[in-house]
Amino acid sequence: MKLDENMTFEAAIARLEEIVHLLESGNAPLDVSLSLYEEGVALVRLCNTRLDNAQQRVKILTVGEDGAMQEENMPPMQEGN
């Protein structure tokens, strides 16, 4: 199955959950399981890319010393967070 690069994050997560369920059931033949696994890996990459892009767009509103609101970029997440 070719991955749809325009798939929404939510749709990708839903499909990934389906794949996990199918693989956990243990009922799929080996070749189908391998295809599902490969699709799952591609979906994880897609989701990570979408999350990275969203994080780059997030701004933090803070109150400065003068009481005015100011916008700052969100600091990058550490590995494992």
C-alpha cells in the first residue's frame, strides 16, 4: 500500500492503531504482516514529521517586565519527552 502523504495526523494515527491491532491478533500471514509493519513504520515517520512541523509553528505567549504580552518560539523538545 502506498502511503498518502496528504493524510491528516489523526487519520495516520487511526490507521496505525488498526495496524497494531491486526499485528497483535497474530492472524495475518507473514507476507501481510511484513507489509503492515512497513506501512506502520512509514506512518510513524509521517506522524513524527507532522509533529515536528507543528512544534515549529507553536509560539509561547509570555508577559514581559513591562506587562506587555510577547511572543516567543517554543523551545525544541528533548529526546525522550
